[in-house]
Amino acid sequence: MPLENDANLLHARLSNEVLRVLAEGAGKVVTHEEIVGAVWGAHRAARLHHLRVAIGELRRKLEADPAHPRHILTEIGVGYRLAVRNATSTITKLRPTSQ
């Protein structure tokens, strides 16, 4: 069991690092190479599969429907983008109506 727990912790740490990189570039496309370089460093080519696994894990945790993501978006052949909602429109919707 300890090895399984260690593997789970490693996956969680790597997924968190991927999320951190996406958050730093929120609203912008972050290329596969940028993410892999920031998270795994050397041996980048071998890590693209690991990036896809980490993105899948994040989507399962964060998306209401991981098959149709609204937060972590794929930019086909380029990378990923963390969607940013317009905070102003959200605040406006939450304000009470005048009486």
C-alpha cells in the first residue's frame, strides 16, 4: 500500500503543478512544451502522455462534465487554456434588484 499512496501523491503533485502553470497563463493558450518543461523539465518528449493523463485527472476533479470541459480547454495541436470567466458579469448577476 505505501507504494500506491506514494504514486497517488506524486500524481496529485504533478496535476497541481500543471494547474499552477495553466493558472499563471489563465485565459491564454499554454503550449504542451511550456507545460511539460515547467512541470517535468528534461525528457520532454516522453512526458506528453503524462501531461494528457494529468489534464484528464484535473478535468475529473474540476469539471461538472469532464467529457465536455468548460474550464480546462484543449487547443488542438498546440496546448491547453484555462478559461477565465468575466468577473464583472458574475458580480452584476449577483447584485440584488432595486425595489
